[in-house]
Amino acid sequence: MNKGRTAPKKKVSCADCYFHCNTLCALGLDEPCPTFRPDTPEGLRPPTQLRFLFRTERRTQSAWAFPTADEQAALHSA
């Protein structure tokens, strides 16, 4: 029972890189570089990015507010 576990990912190599397959790579490394992009039939695609989610508003009133003009006048008239 392997709940929550996925199959091990295939180890990537420079031979699987878009830049290497299209003779665009200028590096002579033994391992994939940080710019590795998989070679797909669709061509070069940007890496997936995190999705931006808005939080729901938790507070209906601000924690602090300026006093109204009437409140200020009452403070300074005493």
C-alpha cells in the first residue's frame, strides 16, 4: 500500500534536454545544467510557475483608525 507515493522519476540527462537536442547547448557538462528543459514535440515551453491565490478577508474592521473630527474636538476642548 503505497498511498501518497508516486513512481520514481526518470533521471534526466543532457541527451533529454531541448537545447542539446537542437544543438543549442554550449556547455560541456556531465550532468544536466540548471537551464535544463525537456525536449517535447511542442518545442520549448517555459517552466511551470506557482499559481497566485487571493486570500479571503478575515477582518471586517481595521485594528486601529484615526479618531473622527468630533472625537478630536472633544479631546482638545476639555
